[in-house]
Amino acid sequence: MAGVTTASRMSLGAIASSEALNPKGMGEYLATGDGSGDFWIANIPTSDYHDIEVWFKATTQSSWTTWWAFTLGTSGQVDQSSKMNQSYMYKGYSSGASNGTNTASYAYNYPAGYSSYGHMYRLYLSNYSSTSNIKSWHGYGGYTNGSATSYVTYQQGGGTIREANPITDIKIQTGYSDGNGSYAGWCVFGRRPK
């Protein structure tokens, strides 16, 4: 059978490159940008993935110690919903420690990053592109604040959103609504291909 391909021996016929034979990996980059003040990550594509992972920074120019939050929104939403359930915790030295649960218009945590000092949060949202109410999220992050090491803080949270439409927009906000675009970057990745 020299010169006969495995496909021919198995009577499979011609094999063409396709998604079925060359599946996507776990995910891919979808979008990136910078935000200033309170800002929206908008128009997240929903056609190719069940889940998304979002990395973002929540910053303020006014204080070492103010809260930050995010809201999961639908296409064209211009303000917060009232459908989010969450649990949260944070722990630091000067920041103190707290945890709690609530139902509100946003998912809360503390503190936001001050100016150029480091804040980062990783958010994973399951079933974001679904037209069902079953959408859950979890996230974690931290805050370093450069030489002001007493403000180093660990942050974590999780929850659900009662929303039947796909989540295409995410609002990031802080207590002073004055984040600088140079320090408030974000990136969205698609996860779990359809």
C-alpha cells in the first residue's frame, strides 16, 4: 500500500481543513482599550464564545482609599441595572478587611487604584452570550500602590446576574469617577468556543 494515504485506506475521501478538524483553542483576544472617568467596555462580540475573561484596572486620581465597582450590561444600556447578586472580600493592611453579600446595581470592591499605582482585576463571566438567565461570574485582583506598601490589598468576588439578554457591555466606576485613561486599561478574551 505504498503511496496510499491513511484517509484513502479508511475510505474517508478528501480531508479538507475545517473547524471540526482544526478546532479553536480555549479562546482568543477580542478587544482592548483604555477608559477614563467612569467608563464602559462596550460592544463585546457574542457570536463565537460562551464565556469571556476581562482584565481591567479601576483607578482614581483623588484618593488612596475609595471603592470601585463594575456593572454587567446589555447592548445599548446607558446606566446600571438592578439585577446583580454578589459576594465580595478584600484584605489588606491599611485597607483593613471586609466581606459581604448584596443584591445591587453593581459588584463592589475596595480600594480602587490610585493614579499610576498598580491595580488589576481578572473577571470571568460564564454564559455571557446566552439568552438565558443563567449567568455567573467570579473574579480576583490586587492593589499594590508602589512605595505605599501598607495599602497592598487582595480582592475577590463572585456572583450572578438575572439577565436574559447577552452581556455586551461592562461599566467600570470608582468613588470619585475620575480615572485617568493612561492608567485604566482593559482587555477582553473569548473563552469556551461555541
